[in-house]
Amino acid sequence: MPQSVLFICLGNICRSPLAEAALREECKLQSVSMVVDSAGTSDWHAGQAPDERAQAVATKNGLDIGHLRGRMVSANDFRDFDHIIALDAQNLKDLENIQPVDGTAQLSMLTDYIHGRKGEDIADPYYGKENGFDVTWAEVTEAARSIVKVLK
Ligand code: 4NP
């Protein structure tokens, strides 16, 4: 059975769709089979395509994420996925609070997979400067390489 990974941020339109795209791409490059998805702790952007700035940084790096749609994390996700990876500490706290008792997914933070950054947040680029999305992309691609190495 391939490992399954769900990335979680707040809105599911900036950070977690980029993490999803980066891990899918790394799996493709390494010929590794994994189930990869993303969701938000909120339903604020459910049904919406990723933020245009997130789409732009993906396009700049050769990937199309325009087909992705936001969704809120559900109780079933804790039973369906092997790994649920939070993009920041608040996301992790929110996940811990809604985790069902029979949830089997292992919870972690994305920066646990980036050398020297364990426990740190992936900064939310939503309200920030344009280059924030380039920073996010660099972080999620570094983490994706490490996730493939660790989980494959
Ligand atoms: P994300 O970014 O959690 O990385 O998708 C955000 C997207 C939307 C909002 C906040 C963060 N918002 O406040 O609507």
C-alpha cells in the first residue's frame, strides 16, 4: 500500500496546495507512489481554486495547480491518511483538538522534515509580500524531498 499524506493549513489556498504539488512532483521525479492531498482547518475557501499568487509560483516552477479546490479537513481524514502534516503550530493544535478517538493518522509539522527547522511555522504568505510565495515554495520543495526519503 502506498503511504498517504495530507497537508493542512488554514485556508487550503496558499501553503498546503503548494506542499501537495511539491510532494506530487517529487514522487513523480523519484518514481515513488504516494497518495497526496491537502485541506484546511477552516472552510473559508472551500470549493475555491488556489490563491492566484500560489498558482503563479507553481506555474513559474513548471506546475499547474489551477484544478485544485479548497476543502476543510474532516474526521474521516484522520482514519484515511497515514500522515497528516500541519504547516504551522496553530494548524497542528487545531488538528489535535478535532482528532477523533479512532483516528490513526500520525500528526506532524512540515518543518519536522526541514533540517534545523523542527517545530517552526511555515509563514502564511496570504497577507504578506509577493515574494512570500517564493519562500513558501522553497520550503515546501525542501520538505517534499525529505518526506519522500523518509516515507518511501
Ligand atoms: P493558507 O493561507 O492557510 O496558507 O491557505 C490563508 C488563506 C486565507 C486566509 C488566511 C490564510 N484567510 O484569512 O482567508
